[in-house]
Amino acid sequence: MKIIQSFWSQNLTDPLAENYGWLSEPHNWLSWILSANQLAKFYEVELYTDQKGYEILIDKLQLPYHKVHVVLDELNHYHKSLWAMPKIKTYSLQNEPFLHVDGDVFIWKEFSEELLSGDFITQNLEITTEYYEEMWRDIYPNLVFVPNEMKDYINNHNNYAYNMGIIGGNNYDYFKKYAAISSDFVDNNKSVWNSINGFNFNIFFEQVLFYNMVKESSEKVNCLFLDTPNDNNYIGFGDFDKVPNQKSYLHLLGTYKKSVSICNNLETYVIKEYPQYFERLRKLFPSHFSHYEMSFDSAKNLDLKNEFKLQNAFNTKQELSSEYIIGRNFMALEFPQEFDDLIAQNKAFELLKLSEVVIGDVFNEELNENLRSVIVPELGDLMSRLSIDEIDELILQELDKPILYDELIVNMTAYLEEDVDEQGRKDFIELIQNRIRFFIVEKVLFLKIMVEETDLIPSK
């Protein structure tokens, strides 16, 4: 199956100055770097774009596309808020089975043959709640044309849509029909583009319309995920700490794009795994990345990780250099899965609260009170602050010095009342384990695998 992506620069004079819904302008391009490279590990990917998109994604960033089609400049008469139109146009150009993958989707394994065998393929079915309905109530009275295929939605006979982080299938001819109706939906409302929320309009001429058309055709749709979440309740789609072992697909949709922690993880992941692409992006945004005091490559990244681990192996106070913090950030993406593996395999390991981490009272303006918090130094003299409760503080007090995980569990269960039953004890241990993992993810704890004596015996 042909794997494709699309990017339209929205006819902007300078696409690099647009954040495209992200926390900052560079994060949009970091997303494209990761999405394209992860796809290229498994597929030959084709890009559909316009001239300015070609200049950035291909000429400047040199993303690893197998083939590039510069065909989307003809969309330049559309309002820039209509971000789904390049996707609609790209579907219409397909003459063979295809799967379109959004630029904010990242994969860590191939899509299954079963998924790709479908006439229609999407990420998942979703329930349209009041969240979408309020958007529709705002848009609908202004529209001068609505296709017949939307009648069931208008009459409240269904409340579903498909999330199109991935979209495609083997019935490519049907996608031409869908693209034509979707384009008519948009084109026939040109007179109101400036008076409606165009950003929200995309949801209806793309996702909701597709659901209603496919429902009428009675065709089966293969979904990557069988869960049916509410339209505003996508949980876990930004969990960089769970790839590739627990998760192999992330989609930074909606508010994920504005999350500081998730965007920081995206940035760290790209620097760690694709340093050469990051260095190309860095040249386009020198002031944004000025807090990095070094250049990155694979060898340098390995040195940063090893130096961080070496320095913390002896529980000494660390000098907070940018090298140290970057090495720590790299390992914060790897330690959580090492932790999961060690727990699953029942192997011995030590934990330690990092010496630069401080516990103290932080004033919360919203609550107008001090909250016990963990304070974690970040790059550029910034700080992360995590509110903690009494159990958290007890855990972290135990971790002022290196301690075996099993010993920590024994120490923590000593705080339980004597009459707690076995299930209560198990629940408490699970709580402690989850909090430890949380603190590993949040760069509070250092994890050290214990080397068995047999591992130290040289092989003959």
C-alpha cells in the first residue's frame, strides 16, 4: 500500500513564522522531522506539498521522502484556516490503495496487514459530544450549502465521526467521490469563509462527512484502535515515555500540541534520535534554540547519556551544566521503559533522587496557598514544579540515598496500618510503583541496574 503525507503552507509569505497550532513555530517542524523519519523506517513515503513546503521540508530539512509531488499550490485561493483541504485534495489524486498519515502522527512499527486490507482505514471511531455540537451550532446557521450526506448529523440521528490521523484504504475510487463532495461543501460556502470559524469547519467537511458517507454505503471500516473515545477525550496519545515497548503509535492532536511537557519530549526525542535533522532545523531558528550550547550528533548524544549515568552512579552533587541536563533529559525518555522491564523481569535495581532536585513549598496563585512541590531544574535557568502529597514526600525521603527497589517497597509498606488486608497491600504497592514511574518520567529519579556477579566474569 502507498503511504503518503501532505503539507500545505497556506500561501503564507513565511511559513516558518507560523506555528500551525503548535506551542511554537519550531515544534511544527520537529513534528514533521519525527513523523517522516519514523515512517521511513518501514515504508517508502510520498509527500504531496506546495513549492514553499518543498523548500522547507526537502531543500532545507532534507526529510527522507521517496517521492515528492509539488501539486498543492493550486489550493492557495483557500482561506488559510482550512487545513484539511490539502488532505482532501491529496485523496482525490490517488489511483491506487493508499494510507495518508498526518504530520503529527509517529509510528514505531509497521501497520498490520489486517488493518491495511480494508476498503476504508481510519485511526478510530469517535463520539461527537457537546464539544463538536457547540462548534456546529456556531457554524451551521451561516452555511449556504450543506451536502445531503450530512442530513443524519444535522437531524441528530447520529453522533459519530472518524479520527483521521491515518486515513485511506483499498477503495481509492470512493475517496475520489468523498473528496469531490467534501470540496463542494467547502467551495459552495466560499462567501462565508471569513464569517465562520474555519478551523472548526474542517472537522465537519472532513471527519463527520466521511463517517456519514461511509455509513450510508454500509462499507466496513478498519480502525487502528477499537476504542471509541469522546471527541475531546484522547488520553495517552502523547506518551513518549511508553514508546516503543508499550505503545507504537502517537498522535499529537488538539491540545497535545500546546502541552509544554509533551513538546519538550518531542524536541528531546528528535535531538536524541535524529540529531542531523535537528541541526538543520536549528539553523532556521537560531534564537529559539540558543539555550543549547553544543552541536549534536549520534556520538555526542551517547557521550551525554553515559556521562550523566556515570556522574550519578556515585551519588555526588552535580554541576548543573547544559550537558548534564540534556543527558538527563535523554535518559528520562529511556529510564521509564527500563523500569517497566526490570519490574516485569523481577530484576534488582536501585533508585535515587537526583541531587539537583529540591523539595519545598511553592506558592500557588490560583489556590492562594503554598503547595509542597518537587522543583526540577531545566535548561535556560527554567524550573519544572510538581505538586506532591504526603506519600510522595515519604517516597522521596527514602530516595535521598541509593536504595534497592525491593527495600523501598518494604520501607513504604511499613507505613500501612496493621489491619490492611492483602488486596489493600497490593493496591498500595501498585500506587507506590506508579508514583515512582511518574517521578522517573518527570526527571526526579535516577535508575541504576544492579550488575550480577556472573555478568562480571569474562567469557573465554
